[in-house]
Amino acid sequence: MNANDIISPENLVYAKPGLMNDNYMHYCPGCSHGVVHKVIAEVIKEMGLQEKTIGIAPVGCAVFAYNYLDIDWQEAAHGRAPALATAVKRLLPDRMVFTYQGDGDLAAIGTAETIHAANRGENIAIIFINNGIYGMTGGQMAPTTLSNMVTSTSPDGRNVQMMGNPLKILDMLALLDGVCLATRTSVHTAAAVKRTRRMIRLAFENAMAGKGTSIVEVVSTCNAGWKMTPAAANDWMVENMFPVYPIGDLKNI
Amino acid sequence: MSEEISLMKGNEAIAHAAIRYGVDGYFGYPITPQSEIIETLMEQAPWKTTGMVVLQAESEVAAINMVYGGAACGKYAMTSSSSPGVSLKQEGISYMAGAELPCLIVNVQRGGPGLGTIQPSQADYFQTVKGGGHGDYKLITLAPDSVQEMADFVGLGFELAFKYRNPAMILTDGVIGQMMEKVKLPEFRRRRTDQEVREQCPWATLGKTPDRKPNIITSLELDSARMEKNNERFQAKYRLVEENEVLYEEVKCDDADYLLVAFGSAARICSKTIEMARKEGIKVGLLRPITLWPFPSKILHHYADRVKGILTVELNAGQMVEDVRLAVNGEIPVEHYGRLGGIVPTPDNVLNALKEKTVQK
């Protein structure tokens, strides 16, 4: 018996989004990236934007995002995705241009590019995965790492006197006149995934309507980097990340 | 028939030539001595006429990455800066070389190192032709010596960049950027349509159409075996450029006993020096490399058994002289004369150096 014998058409209630290909994902089991990729694929498909979308991949765990969604992609240098997106959208104003960036990429090395693209109100969508850690390089401290959180470069916990405070960059971005949507979501429950899908769709609609910059911050887990099981990582996120990075709209106009 | 002749600065000529060539996007950040390029573009407002995008970026880093984004869409994208700003662009240049993206970068050099001076220099020769950014790559490098060539090399730079899918640079300096000369600007060309870009650049990320696989622009390849293949492909391309695209100018080289080798503003000074030398009976010619990479090594080697010695003249401490020495391979003496820190030598200075370092030896 193979999978097709079980998944007969009358039993099929859910399928992989058409835009996602069959490449094996490199993400760790339990990681939030896969869910967000799937949501993006679904939204592009349902909006009929496959031929109009250009994605900009970051440096970080999502560096290979271009391997999984069958759209045109550009791979940016670390932190520079909003600069690439700026040029792409200005040169191709009828396309849907989005960046997909982690916390190190967007809120450390790429802070200038992020803030200035948003301040110019570039008509792009920024999907921001905030898991409070550098996953790709093996669990170092990120700008968004919580106080006292243990990482490989803050082995005794993040000492904010010595290492600075968790950077609430979405709060900063929400202040900018160029930003039309600044919202925090998560993907740890079915309801949370549904809200993330709504917000990503709204961000893509804003980009196409020329309303300015939309940022969807997905507060995420990195169970491998956090050294927890996926279920424990979800609980830890709710308990520790949400108080610092509360879910909800900071700006939605 | 009347030719349309204008009087303008080299920097202004670059801006006008870019609009006329049909450039799609300029992304830059102000820095002396090249700010006239973005100022002229903003004053001309080509977005109202040709549709060209002109954007003042938040940094040189952002500007070169905007060029990456535009180039990845198959567009004619360019930036300009001066030495300290071009140092900041090296990351982006390396990524574009790795992703095989065509673009044009203008470096109107000033004296360094560090913040240095705003006066002219040619001290970024090594940075430009020997790497600058990380990894094994080459930058097609054009060195104009007049306002006319500033205008002409915009089109030439894009042609070569797109022919080989590689970044190209106009390496000039504060003299050529700031001086005013007569110039005949190129004819207006309309910008390419999206359809034309799709046909000319099937690799461009313009949105995936059903008839092809996704286009992915990246310099990343974790598999070393494949990364070596990529590098071998780049190197094969570089050898092709070296074979086919060398440009240089020879002035009074036929009967010369000695050769001056100089590029850009230094070559302009040397063209006066050879007249002065010949009045004194010293038969000197000038060989002016126009492409600094690919370097005109073959023609220099050709002169190795025809002249008694070579003096390279540069506004630096001796950079191109290394490539001249490699080209003649020890067959004749090659000396260097240079001024540093933004000082521009006079034709007299060069003549004296020629007598001291080369003729009297």
C-alpha cells in the first residue's frame, strides 16, 4: 500500500500548495520557516501572482528559500534584501516584490537598509522571522535575543548591560510614515497560522496597491538553536517571547 | 550638418550619457568629487522623459545592492562614487561578479587612504583590477582621459558588462570628473521594453512565466565541486575578455626610444610631456591603456624589444607599474613616477623624471 491508496480523492481535504516544489527542505523538524514558506506559497497562488512575484532571499537559515517556491528569486548579501527589493519594485512597479529575512539579517547587519526602505515607503512586503537567535551559524546571539537568554555567544545569558537590549525593531518601523502595516504574528497554532496568512495576504495586497511598506514579523521558534523539543519551544516562545514581542497590529492603515 | 557640441564637466557628461543610452536605474550617494553625477540626473529628471529611475540611497552599500537588484532584473543599472565610497561597494561588486550580473560602476578617484583628500588620485588601481572584494573575480575596467570618453564609456561599459554578464567600472579621477571640455553626447536611445529584456536576458528575474523554470540569481553554492566549476566558468570568461576586449592608444610610439605608460589624467599630462621631450630631441611615445583590465600586456611586450626603457606615470605610489613590469618580463627597465595624496604632476615634473629615471640610465 502506498500513500496514493490512502489519499484517495474523496479523502483529500488538504494538499501541498502548488507553488511548493518537491525539493527536500533543509530546515530542522519543528522550525517555523517551513510553515511560513507554505503560507507564502498559498497566498501567492490564491492571489494569482506567480508570474508577477519576485522574492528576495536573505542570508541566514532562509538563504535557500529560493529552492522551495517556484517563483523568480534573488539572493541578497546579508542584510541587503530591502535595497534589492527597492530597485526591483521601482524598475518593475507592477510586480509583487517581497523580502524574507531573519532577525540578524533585518535587525542587525541590515538595519540601515530596512529602516530606509521603510522610511521611503517602498511598495514592498517584508516577511520578518524573529526567533531571537542566529540559527544558520549555530545559535549565536541575535539583536532580538531576550535578556538572560543563553546562546553560544552569550553562554551565561544575555547580559543587557554588556550586550545591549532586545531590539524591538518593529516598534521602530511602525513609527515611520512610509509604513502602512506593522504587525506581529506567529505560526504555533492553527489559529495563529490563519492570522499569519491573513496578514501576509494584506501585506502583498498593500504592495500591489502602492500603499507603502508592510512588515509582518512572525515571532518564531528555533528549537534546535534553543535546544528544546519543538513542543517545548512553542511553550517557551509563548511564555518568554510574547511578553517582549506581543502579537497583534502595531500599525494597520 | 551641424554637430551638437556641449561644454560640460566629465561628471555631467556621465549623467547625460546615461540618460541618452537608455539606462534604467541610477542609485547613488553623494561624495566629492563626483556629486555632479547624481545632481545632474536629479536636475534632468529623466523619470519624466525616458522613465529612468534615479534614487539617492542611504549609503554606498545600499546603492550597490540596489544596482544588484536592478541588474538581476536584466536592467541597465548603475552607480557612481569616489574612493572611500567605492570601498564600501566592494561587497556588492564581489556578489555581482559571483552572481554574474552586468552593471556599471563609476569611481571618480580621490586621494586616500582613509578619508584622505578630495583631490584627484589614481590610487585605487589595485583595488579595481586586482580584486577589491573577496574571491577570484575580475572587473572590466575602462579608464577615460577626456570628457568625451566619460560620455562614450557609459555605453561601452554597459555593452561589455552585458556581453560577458560581469560588472564593469569606469575608473576615472577628480581631474577628469571636474574639468570642463567640449563633448559630443551620444544619440538618444529608447529604453528597452520588458519584452526586449526578457529576450536579451533569459536569466533575468522579471517574474516566472509558465514556459520556463524559476530564475534564481545567486552567488551561493555550498557544494565545493560545483563551486569549483562555477569558478572555472568565470575564469574561462575572463580569459575570453582578455583575448577580445583590450583597448589602448598609442601616441608617437613608432619611432620612440622611450615609452611613457599612463592612463586617465596622468596620460593627458604625459601627452604634453612627449611634445616637450621631442623638442629637446628625446624620442618618447605614450602608450595609454584604455582598458586597465583586460590589461594591454601583449602590446607592451611587443615594445619591449623596440624601446630602451619605460616610465609609468601614475597618481599613486606605483601600482600599474607592476603590470607593466610583468608584461615586459624584465627585458627592459621599467621605472615609476608618481605624485601622492591628491597632487597632480606637471608635464615638466614628468619630463624631469623621464630624464632622471629612464633616459640617463
